[in-house]
Amino acid sequence: MPSKTAHKPIIFALNSNKPLAKKISEVSGMPLGNATINHFSDGEIKISIDESIRGDDVYIIQSLSDPVNDNLMELLIMIDAVRRTSSHAINVVIPYYGYSRSDRKAKSREPITAKLIASFLQNSSVDRVIAFDLHAAQIQGFFDIPVDHLQSDKLVSDYLYEHHLNQDAVVVAPDHNGVGRARNVADRLDLPIAIVDNRQPDDSDHVPDSVIGDVKGKNAIIVDDMIVTGRKMKVSAAALKKAGANKIYVAATHPVFSEAVKDNLSDDNIEQVIVTDSIVIPKKYQMKKISVISVGNLIGEALKLIQENKSTHVLF
């Protein structure tokens, strides 16, 4: 019998996070492909693939971060370009899945935009999606194609342990929605958990009156999936200080930073902010107290396992 033909893997990095794509390429051993991406003055995007990828397994890396709509269109146009080259498979790697907060109808007459993004990708003939730390796990169910959901729990836990931040500490959820995430980190470090009892999360001026759990005299580690304005972290830190916490650290996966984030994270109650490089932090938001963990090794190892048809479970 003739031997089965191996399909060469290749990575294409779009504009959202080229440094991370380079790390993933180095770890996975998959080469970075050549493509030209142009943005015209009227906002249109033109992409051309500058080498043959016929029969290849293609991995496209793009975070749907600011400017989210430009990055989404780049991704969709690149998928179309790859599909028309007779590649073997199209795999999309999304370190940050934009629009993920719109994962359900919280009010009548609202869209479910996270599902719309999933439909765009699936209808573009994508074969597989590799996502990292989705805002809501149910987003995987918006797809009818394989989704590998990589998570940051181990990365964050390892960092806290290696830097001795787990000593005399408690892991804190900034609201009731984040309890599951906080518990995952706490279980890895064998630490107790606490919850900031924030019953008015939409009120940016409200500081919660109580904390569920014992934080008095302990170092508090606030765990969340993203930071946008940083206001939630600031009010959570204030509530923890009022409850008697000692030093307060923040650990969040995605630095989705926007205006006011620098002022909020500069708060004296916050000792350190730990994030990943799923999104490139613009210079205007960079601060000395921000520490960045790279997800390049995790995603690179995941791509190797996927390419070899092995389970990614070993990474967790």
C-alpha cells in the first residue's frame, strides 16, 4: 500500500500580534509563511499569499483585539485567500476572541455577537479553531467544527508559585461570575478563595461593602479573564483593603486595555498586574507594575500536538 502523504504545516501571522506568532513558530517548529497585507486609504484590505501552500496544513494567527473590526476582516480575507490556494486544512488560532462578552441575550433585542463571529469563521470553510481563554466556555458550542480551548490556569499558577506570590495568599474572584476561574487557580496552588460581593458591577463608582471569605492579613490575588478599563480591579482592591487584606495582586489573561486603564491600575492598593501576551500592549498603556507572561510556548506545543493528531489534554 502507498504511504500516506504528510501535509506540511505552515503559519501565517496577520497584523494583530506578530511577536506572539514568531514565538509560536519557534516553539512549534512550523515556518512562518510569506504574505503581503495592505490597508488602503478607504479602509479596504488586500492580502496576497507570496508562496505556494497547495496541500499544506495552514495555521493563521490573529487576535481579535483593537482595532477589532480591522483584525476580524484581515482574518476573514486571509481565510478566503488560503481557501482558494488548494491548501489541505485551514486552522485559525485566536489568542483573544473579540466580541466574546456578547455571548448571550442579556436583554431583549440584543445580538449574540460571539455566535455571529463563529458563524463567519465556520461559513468561511475553517476546519479547526484554536482559542485561548474564552470569556465564556459555552462559546465552543457556537461552532460545529473542532475547537481546542487552551486555558491560562496553569500559566498563571506557575508564575505565582515561581515568584512566591502564593505564600499566605487567597485567590479572589472580582464578582460572582468569576468564581469558577478563581477556584481553578486556587485548586492548583492549594489556596482558599474569596469573592468580592459586587452586586452593582455596572456602577463604576460603587465600592462593594463586603467580601465573602477570609482575606484579613492575607495577600489577595484577584483573578479574571480580561482587563478593559481596570475599574473592576480598582474597586475590588478597595473592597479587599477595607476587609483587611495585605498586598493585592491582579492576574488577568487578556490586556484588552482602553482609556482610563492606566489611571485605574496605578491605584496604590494594587501591587502588581500580571497579564499574558495574547494581545500586544500599546506603549501608552505600559507600566512598571505590569508583568507579561508569554503564551507562545503553550500555543506552540498545542499546535505540535494537533498536527500530530494527539490530545492537547497533556498541556493542562
